[in-house]
Amino acid sequence: MPVMRLDRFFSSQDILTRKEVKSFVKLGMIQVNRIPASSPEQRIDTEKDQISLNGNEVPYEPYLYLMLNKPQGVVSATEDTRNPTVLDLVPPEYFRSGLFPAGRLDKDTVGFVLLTNDGDFAHEILSPKKHVPKTYLVRLDGPLTPEGIRRLEQGIELADGSLCQPAEVFLREDETEPLCEMVLREGKYHQIKRMFGVLDLGVIWLKRTKIGGLCLDEKLPEGGCRKILHKEKEKILCTYTMPVE
Ligand code: URA
């Protein structure tokens, strides 16, 4: 929406709070097209008007990219009648219309969900043609054999006959329970659970730890959500992978 109130313009860009806009307008520190703003409610058009703060132009960035550490029991949808959705975990200051999860995790899967209102960027991450890797940690109910790894790495055939692209599999030897790291470059429905199902293994815990070259922030608690910085966003489209240490 290009037309909005001046205070909303600044708060949506995380530059000033509404309260700050009020005092800055009073002090004459905010200009619209080089004329001091008349009030925080003044309506501006982000496509036509030039907004300045203290004489410095403030460009409008319409898109927002958020990193969410999804807990179990939350669905990767924008609305649901029974369960909390990933949008319910977005703090009010980041909430924008048009925000949606770029890629789904199952209700019982935890970890990295990217939320954005940038449809083109979401398409780039999700399109199998772009090969953006998604990295998962998988806890299994039994040991993964070298033969099982070979089949996953070659591209396993699912029970319905569909063929998976080759996955990268790294065993975590130091763990007491069978744990492995998997990298996929596509996203079929329940893919990891179905891949291990073919090998007669159950997935007892699943976490997405990385999208492209961007790791889930370890400091983000389950249910936590924060902005993805510009330099982090560039890492997302990185298609090269290394096992997470
Ligand atoms: N594979 C699954 O089976 N579930 C997920 O949530 C993600 C990948």
C-alpha cells in the first residue's frame, strides 16, 4: 500500500516509533518533499513522496523478511481454525498484511521458517529449479545403515513411486540416539518422513536448521521471531552446503 500515515511509514521501517515521530514532527526534523511535516497523521505516498529525517532521505523498503524458530504444535499457514499459526508468533511491530511462510514445516517439525511479504523471493527459495538447499536435523527410531545412506544419496523412490532428488546425508556419530543431518533441494509433502519410511525408520524429531546458507540463529528461542538482516538475506540464496558443525 503506497499511501500511509507518516508515523506508520517510520514504524513499519523500524526507524522511529509512533511516539518518536510525534516529537520529531514537533521539532521540525521530518520533511515531506523538503517541507516540514505537518503532523504524524499526514498521509504520504511511498512511491512519489520524498521523506527525510534530519535532512537525510529515508528510502522505503516495502518487503520484510523474518526468521521464526517454529515450535511444535504450530501450523505453517496464515490461518487455521484449530491450531496456532506461524503468523500468531509474529510480534506486532513486524506484522504486515501479505506476510506468509515461504515453505511449510509439518505441525510437529520445529525450526527455521522464513516469513515474508515478498512473493518473488519466496518463489526463488521454493522453486526446485533454484536448488536452494534446506538443512534438517533428524532423530530416528533406529540406526541408519550405510546402505540406507547410499539410497538416500542416490535419490530414493517413495512408496507412491515418486523419485526424490539425491539428498546429502551426514551421520552425527557423537550422539547417543541415531541423529543425522539431511540436505534437500526440493520440498515434497512430508518428504523426510516418507524417505525414512521407505527404509523402515521412523522420524521422532525433526528440525530445520538452515535455509540456503543462512543458519537458524541459535540465540532465537522456540517461538522467537526476528528480522533477517540485508547481509543475511543474501546468504539464503546460496546453493552450496557444508555440514553444520
Ligand atoms: N520433511 C518432513 O517430513 N516434514 C517437514 O516438516 C519438513 C520436511
